[in-house]
Amino acid sequence: MKKILLLFFFSVCLLSGCGKYGEKDVIKDFGKKIDDAEAYYIEGDLEIVNNDNVYNYDVQVAFKEKDYYRVSLTNTSNNHTQIILKNDDGVYVMTHKSTQLLKSNKFEVISI
């Protein structure tokens, strides 16, 4: 009985891994889910290589329908943060002028 159950379990595992669902299908389905999402939150690491310099950032992105978003970039070496924010009032970029003060700049978004 144990051999039959083991053989059945092995057969199910083997057959379930042999589908036609490939890498392109996963990317396509993920893109569709992102397009259909009302909101999402993503965290990640960003590495920028500029000649001999390497800059590492912690990135946090929050998106809400109607094109509201907030992007936070934190430099891991000096802990400075830059925030890009879009809401009904416009697009703002807030950067550290010093460690205590956030300087805010407003940009107008023009559709072409």
C-alpha cells in the first residue's frame, strides 16, 4: 500500500511540473495583474553603477489607482532620502537639504 501511495504521489508531482506554462506566460500574467491592480506596494534594492562608482538605494513604491504614487529612494551609504509624490495637486520631489529639513519642489505634469 505504501508503494502505491508513494508511486501515486511521485506521479502527481512529476506530471504537475511538466506543463506548458513557461517564463513568458508568467511575465504576461504578472503584467496583466499589475495593469488590473487598484493599488500595490513594492520594496526593492537599486544599484547604480556610474564609471567606478556604485550607489546602492533602498526603494519603496506605493501606487493607488488614478495615478497616485509615492516613490522613496534611500541612499544606503549616507541614509539620505528622496521622495517623489504625485497626487491631485501635482508632482513633488522632496530631498534632504540637511538631515533635519526636507526641501520640497513642485513640478507640473504636461501631457503631450
